[in-house]
Amino acid sequence: MDIEKRELVIKTITEDSIIDTIIKLMENVESFIDKNGQQKKHYVMSELRTMLGIEAYERYHYFISSFIDFAVGISKGKKLNLNNIKKKYCCF
């Protein structure tokens, strides 16, 4: 991806739209029948790294990884334990 195109992508992916971007990538990768869950997650994260650039990707890496796990868990009907979230994160 050339520099101008990458800068445009970075400008269009904001803190408000990063979740939508992750979900769209996850929906796209769902059709990859020859890949397991970890390979699909790696693909999504690699695409985001390309879109965001290394610096921005590193800033959001933990959030991206955690959000993918969260979204997969919710889609599989796993119970959400808010007490564990409260212990790990200070945002509540």
C-alpha cells in the first residue's frame, strides 16, 4: 500500500470506527473455510496492521486482540462475566 493511500485509510479509521472495521474484517474472514480460528484472528490483525501502520497498530494491539476474542465469544453464546472485566480494567 503506498503512503498516500495508507494515510487516507488511517484518517478514515478513527477510534469511533475501529470496531466497525474489525467486525467487517471478521465477517470477511469467516468465509475462509481452510483456516482455523487463530489463523483467522491473525489475518484480521495483519490487515489492521497494514491499514493502521505499525505505530498506531502497536497502540491498539491489545484492544484489537481482546475485542476479537470478545466478539467471537459473544457470537458463540459464551456467558459474559462482568466481574472479571471489572477486575482487569479500570474503565467501569
